[in-house]
Amino acid sequence: MASKSFVVYGLGKFGYSVAVALAKNGCEVLAVDIDGSIVEDIANDVTLAVRANVKDKGIYQSLGVGNMDGAVVAVSGDMEASIMATIFSKEAGIPYVLAKARSETHAEVLKKVGADQTILPEREMGSRVARNMVFGKFMDTFELSVTYSMAELEVPESWIGKSLRELDVRGRYGINVIAAHEGDRINANLDPDEPLAEHQIILIVGNNDDLKKVK
């Protein structure tokens, strides 16, 4: 399968980390920033790094961004630049544009000018930290809806050596164990009769109230 290609505008902490992460996951990445020193820093970590002003409509055609699978607009500190980058990216033919916003109002404006998705990283990270504090012993939690979440949990001591069938976590807690991993090995096709191992990490999904019982 051909690798996907993305352009990332703005190489602050958020944009830089997204660009590098995409490249590490086998994607072709074009990184764009107005600061030449940052462009030099990231050059070896992405497919191509270019110094350019996203307010200049001409760069979108010259860089050939219309052939990209998606764009990440991470220049939220300059509202005008983020709006223009979003508009020009959609006009260039990029099918999916994710734009970073600095406020709800900014996010609404970005959606109106064409952003397919907006993100407020600081707010979302704050919510995630608060959620992890509420749930306690989970290693990490991911909100799926207002009432449902997915969580990572190290196999509890009382579960070690027992199978999912024996534990009957769905019947006892109303949750589903959907995957397990040790290190980089992930198993999404769990054998219900295979005993859980010490230090194994399991991924569980359920109603927030039910998840709190598991902790």
C-alpha cells in the first residue's frame, strides 16, 4: 500500500511533533514554517522541509500540496495565517485539513472556512489529565463519548494467570477487553481461554461508571 502524504504548516511544539510522528509512521511529510532555523532542525526527520510564508497563496501551487492526502494547520498563534492556510489548502484540493485552534471561536471560524476537523490541544490534554486523575490506576484513558471511554490497564494482580472467560469481566463489570500488549507486540485477537500475564497491558472499553469499578 502506498504511503500517505501530509503537509504540516507551522513547526511549533505541536506541529513539529505531529510532523515527526507522521514521518516515523512511514508517511511522506512536507514541513513548512516561516522560521528558517526550525526548518533546518526538522529537515532530517521529514521528507522535505521548506521555509515559506503560509499567507502567500503562490506557495501552495509551487509546493504541489494539492497531491497531498491531508494537511495539518498548526499556526494557531497567528489567526490570520491559520485561516488563510486552511482556505488555500482546500482550494488546492487537499481532501482533509486538520487545523489547530486557540479558542472555541477560532475553531468555529476554521470550520466555516473549510477545516474538516479542529483541535484545541491544550484543552484536550487538560481534559485527558483530569480524566486520568478521576479514573486513578489506569495508565491512560481515551474519551469515546460523554459516557464511554477506552482505558489502558496493567493486568491486576488478582487477574494474573486467569483467562478472560474465567474472569467474566463483561458479566462482572460490564466492560470489554479488546486488546493486550507487551512492549511493541499488540494482540487484538485475544484468546478468551489464554491466561493473562504479569505486567501485560490490556485495553478495555466500557461505560465510565463501569470502568471506575475496575480500577
